[in-house]
Amino acid sequence: MATPAIRMFRRLEGLFCVYKPPGVHWKLTRDNIETNLLKGLNATPVQPLPREIRFLTQPGKETEASKGVTVSVASFPVLAKHHLVTGPEFQRIRVGVGHRLDAFSSGVLVLAVGNGNKALQDLYNSRVTRDYTLEGEFGTATDDFSHTGRVVERSTYGHITQDKMDRVLAMLQGVNKKAMLMYSNVDMSSQEAYEMAVQGSLGPDGKSGPILTGLRCIRFQPPIFTLEVQCINETQKYLRKVVHEIGLELRSTAVCKGVRRTRDGPFTLQDALTHHQWTAADVTRAILQYHSSKKKKNRKESYTQIKDPELQPPEEKSAK
């Protein structure tokens, strides 16, 4: 019979996401959550101790007339099974981490518990894209492309306009689109390429370098600007380098002041658990919500039919 802790762990198996704050390593975030989950699992009600039957001899005076032994039956708890002897029921659980965030970055970090680690691997084999917001500042260049790095150059930025910024972003997006088509290994004039583009599944086939699938400026207040980026196979260092290259293309310099992931596949900021929600109860609710939304999506896809007269029922054809 499964214990309350084991039943709770079964409800915890799946995917969820948290909000990783800046300045915190992803390992520390993972370990913090793992500790909280262990505390929640081991705080469940303890099962009653099993009991064993023992035969006890009764003390008494032995007489010459009766030399027999008096025996009684008693039930005792098996103390060897006590949790203070055996220790916590769960000593360790495996919490997997999806596409990682470095210490400088913040945002959505996808995690998995138990069997959810296989689902996590399947999720990233499906070539999901991720969304970021990048905050940049013109006028400075550093050795690591961030505002905390060693300054190597300063420049002016008064000549930069919104129109010039948009042209540079369009150019970069065009270059990345060509790279994505090159890595997709699909004939662009084929029906397969058309169907993949319609379904949104057109992307690099196998390993490739970082590719930006979308890039636009959502705030332009020189020297500060904010970019919205959609990408595949990226690293946060690469994204900071993109900000640096934009500054160079605009005949200036720029550093990245912040990298925040706002979406990772199906997970968004609205789904992310903040620090005070990193508890077993909140994680369980988040995993159940993910399973529920996944089932709804699967049902919706199963009801979607191609509007083709040859695939419609005969009565619908006659009605037309």
C-alpha cells in the first residue's frame, strides 16, 4: 500500500516553471526547490507502525506439583520501522532543469520532477522557441557585453534614431531567416516546406548555431532601449553580444543591462512560480494545471479538421 508521501510524489511528477531572479545561479534555484519539495514530502502523515506478535512467559513460583511454563500473547509495535530509526522516507528526488539561465539573467526556468524529466527531453527535441526581453544602453562597450564588465570603449549616440534602429533590426532578422532556412535542410520550393511554414514547425534540422526568429524594438528612449527577441539554440551570452553588435551597426556602442526570458515553449511568465511559491503544494498545483492545459490542447487538435470537400461527411457535401 502506497504511503501518503508516495501518493504525493506521484502527483508531483511532471513539468512546471519558476521565475529565476537575476544574480542567482540556476543550480541554487534548483537546489532550493528540491529542498522544499523534500520537506513537503516528508511532512506528510506517518503511517502507523506495523505490529508483531510475541509470546511472553509469565513470572511465577515453581512448585513440585506443577513445573509447566505460563505463556501469554502480546502485540508490540515494530520500532525498527519508526521514522526516527529509518530516517525520512524520501532522501533525495531528481529535479531536472530545462534550458538554463546564467546568473546575470532572469525569467522563466522550466523544471521537471520524476518521470517529468522524460517529458522535458521530449519538449526540447520538438525545437521550441523562447522569448526574451533585452535591455540595452548606448554609449559604452565592455569586455563581456554587459553593463557590469570592464569598459573598453565609450562613444556618442545622439545620431541614432528609431528609424535607423528598425532598419538594423530588419537586416539582422533577414540574416537569421536565411540561416534558419539553410539549417532546415528542406527545399524551399517544395510542398513540405510550405506545410512546415504553415504549421510553424520550420526550423533547424538537428544542431545549429543560435538563430533569431523574431526581433523588434519595443522601447526607444536613448540611451536606453528594449528589444523583444524570439530565438532557438541561444545562450544568454549570445543575446548580450547581439546588443553589442546592434550598437556597432549603428556606428556606436551598446551594452546589455538585462536579459529576461518571458516564454520557454508553452510556459510563460504567468505560469512561473515566484520565490515564495516554491513549495510542494504550489508546485503540485502548477503541475496539475500544466497537465490539464496539455489535455485541452490535445482535444482541440483532435477536433481540428482540414476543410477539404473530399474529407467531409457525405451529408455535408450534399448540403453544399
